[in-house]
Amino acid sequence: MLRYTLMRLGIFAGCLVVVWGLVYSGLAPRGLGDSNGMWVVLLALVISAPISFVVLRKERDRASVRIVERVDRMKANLDANRSQEDVADDASRAQGHAS
């Protein structure tokens, strides 16, 4: 997951540099008034999102498989803990009734 995040940030940073260069060279429009910095960031986000969606498809699939495996493992651990607690509760109840 960290790898995917870093790759996505890298794509955004690359788009930010390219957009910044285009805006300051006059090839792309500037924002209104003092909004130029926000304009550059938003334009970079809009451009980097579809690029990331296409380019990082395999990495995103790998990350989602790892997440699903981790969630399944956590569910199995929770079920095992519940069954251990049930056994302990049953044993304590059986001792309580026997006394």
C-alpha cells in the first residue's frame, strides 16, 4: 500500500511540475487574482487522477489483494478469540453450577 501511495504521489508531483511550468510559461491560463497557486494544484490533481487510474492499475490490484488478505486474517483471529472466550465462559459457568 505504501508503494502505491508513493507512486501516486510521484505522478501528482510530476504533473504539478509540468502544470507549473505550463502556467508560468504562458501556455496554460493563470488563475484569477491570487488563486494561481490553487489553480496549479487543482489542475495537477485533475490531470494526475486519470493518469494514476490507468498507469497504476496493476499496483492498485496488488494492494487491494493484500488488504483483503489482511482483513481475512483479522477476521479469522477475531473468530478464534471469540471461540476461546466462549469456551472459557462455558467452563466458568459449568464450575459455577457445580459448586
